[in-house]
Amino acid sequence: MSALAAENKTEYEEKEQHTSETETSSATSAKSETSKDINVESSQSRKHKRSPDRERPSKVAKHDAEEDASSASTNVPSDLTTSGSNEKNKDTTDANRSLDNTVLVADHYNALEEKGLSQRNQSRIVYMRNFNNWIKSMLINEYVVKVRQGKSFGTSLKVLDMCCGKGGDLLKWKKANISHLICADIAQVSLEQCQQRYNDMVNKKGSKDRGFAPIFSAEFITADCTKVRLREKFADPSIQLDFVSCQFAFHYSFESLSQAECMIRNASESLKPGGYFIGTIPDAYDLVSRWQNCDGHKFGNDVYNVEFLSEDKTKPPFFGAKYNFHLDGVVDCPEFLVHLPTLCKLALKYGLELVAFERFEDFYERFKNEGRSLLGNMQALETYPPYHEAPLLGDPERDYHHAVEYMQNLPANHRKIGTLSQSEWEVTSLYAVFSFRKMKTIWNSEGKPEYIKL
Ligand SMILES: C[S@@+](CC[C@H](N)C(=O)[O-])C[C@H]1O[C@@H](n2cnc3c(N)ncnc32)[C@H](O)[C@@H]1O
């Protein structure tokens, strides 16, 4: 963390120090702010194909946060390891409040139009979306490799994609050569589109004839993963999973303790010992920091904005810390801060130990070389300067200073680099990847589960 960010330490961060017994150094590093250049890479002038050599990070602007004051903080037990007190918190106020928000979220995603590839490619944030997909691909690959270590490529892997949406990760799971996928989402329309996409993959003309390996089997469950025990809905409730993946969605569960707990239990209880719970969420420290550094309670740019509804910037509650997130035609609904130490405590309660919490920019740094050709194939960075026929998507005057600066330090024969516009980077740099590992379960003399490290 820079000196400046350290000076800005907030009560939200203080809370972490008092509550975290499980925090690891990787969790701590999540707070680090970056003002490196985010992106750029260089590539020689290949038409339409970028193959980033390097990134330039953009400046992560400011940081901030919010909360939905209501009653959430008063509902939070100081000791999350006491399940009795968790039960008490399932009060009716919470239940009513969450009913509204989950319905809002489901309605929002159900109403999102399914856009074809060409429409998606016209989006102002197409590179950021591709970049986020690249992050997910690399994350999935990182943990598939870990699980497969010492096993053959053909080893059958079973996965739950919790909050799968329209099935944006189906192809990633196909590439990972898994054998079974369970898809669950609250938004029925999205789930139907996911199932259709899966059917299209299965029936893809010629794939069988050309001798490709058969695609994984799949099942589809419409459910609120913050309120329903998913295992009871699985075709085989005794299934043992290798992965649970929850991409860009886990933060919806932090509306209340009971919802967060339900989601974590869903992630944990069908995982094999040594299996992984992986995902992507906004980094609450960054959100709070941006909030604190803005005038008022709303910040953002031409592609996104975040509005906190609470007046008090210093004490967001552990649960129910609500903000409205708007992203260029993709997301427009209430979300909740995920206080990392609280998440770690809850996860431990269900036998999940934190392996990593890493901001996108750090993850990118770690994988940019290994994932370079995929960055190019996925068109995850924008070419700068642009080709004539492909004008910049961002504001040429405002959004590419980092790229200009970066290029000044490159050898003269580097004519093109890959980058994200400043506006897109300000959004994607809010996010972090996480991973938890399922511990070994033993049963104590009272018949209760206890967890031990593998
Ligand atoms: C931003 S989208 C991400 C979709 C997908 N994971 C991806 O990365 O493309 C968030 C998804 O979470 C789902 N979601 C939100 N709250 C949920 C809940 N309580 N239970 C199940 N799904 C939920 C939404 O319906 C939506 O499909």
C-alpha cells in the first residue's frame, strides 16, 4: 500500500484488523492500492489481432464505499463462529429487505437482452468484458492445473457454476475438459439461455463427426443460491465436486449474514477435500476508498457509476452495506460490500480456508506472459494507436494518457500496444479474484463437523 493510502486508512480497514483471525498475507495485500500503469502491451502491427506484450496499468483513481444503514450492523454477531447467534439473525426485517433486493437482481438479469457476438463487439466496454473473461479463463486454468497435478488429463472433474448467468463460462469449462457441470442461477430467463447455449454446444454440427471428445454432461437449477440449499436440488445429492465457481456474483449474498452463510455452505458442502471455491468479486476496500475520496456518495465515469445510499462513509456494516452499481447497459442493481475478514471467518466455519485474494491488476501481472496469446485471441486489450478502420472506443483526449506515456519508453520499432481505456480500467481494477480450499472434515464426539488442514 502506498504511503498515501496508508494515511487514508479507514475504520472499515480497522475493523479488519480486529476481526480477522484468518487473514493471510495474500488477503492483506488485497488492500494495496495501485497506481502503476495498468495495461499496455506492445505488439507489432498485426491487423485486428492484439497480442499484448505488456501492460500498462492505469492509475487506479480513488476509492470509496457505502452501506445500507438499515439494521444490518446490529444484526451481526461479534463472533461469527457461533452458529447459534447466526440463527438469531434471520429476523424478519432482514428477510423482507432481502426479498426486495434479490427480486430486483433477478428481474434485472432476466430482462437483459441476449446479445449476439456482433452486438457485443460494438459495446463501449467490449475490451473490458473480454479482459474480464480472460481473467476468469486464467483463474479456472490455474486451479484446474492444481487439482489435476499428478492425475491424468482425462481425470473426471465435476463443477458447480453458482450464479452462472447466461453460461458465459461454458466454453471455459469445456476447455478444462470437465465431465459434469451444475449450473445454478436465480434468473430463470438467463438460465434458459445458458441451457440453450449448452445444447448448441452439444449439437454443434460436425463436432461428433470430427471425433472431438464428448462435451461434459450438465444440469440446470433455478434457485436463489443465498436462500436455498442447492445440494437438495442436485440430480445426485451425494455428488462430490472438484470446483465451485462463482463469478461476479458472490457479493449479492452479503446482504445479510444468513444469505452469506447459505451461499458459503452451498459452496462448501459438496466440495471434495482439496477442492476449490473460486470466484471474482469487487474489492470492498477499493470501493470504500473511492467513496471516501469523492464528494458526496456517487462516483464513476462515462462507463460506470457507484452510488452509496448511506451518509456515513466510515462505518459500513459487515452485511447489508449496499450500493447501486451501474455499468454501461450490463449491470444496474444493488450490490453489497464483502468484508474480507468476515468472509474468511464464515468460510472457515464451513471448512474453507483462504488460498488467495488478489486484485485483478496483480493477477494480470502474474499471468500476462503465460496468458499472452489468449489475451490476443480473446481481444482482451485495445490496440493503441488504433488502426484506421477501428477507431478508439474511449475518448482519445482523456482515456489513453497512460498508453502514450508507456510508449515513450518503448524502442522506436514498437508501433502498437494493447491497453484498456482509462474508463474501463477504473471499473475492472475494482475487482479481485479469490480462492478457498476445502479442508478435510472429521466428525467430533457430538456428531458435529470439524475441519482440519490437508
Ligand atoms: C454479473 S452476472 C455474472 C454471471 C456469470 N457468473 C458470469 O461471470 O458471466 C451475476 C449473476 O448472478 C446471478 N445472481 C445474483 N444473485 C443471485 C442469487 N441470490 N442466487 C443465484 N444467482 C444470483 C444473476 O442472476 C446473474 O446471472
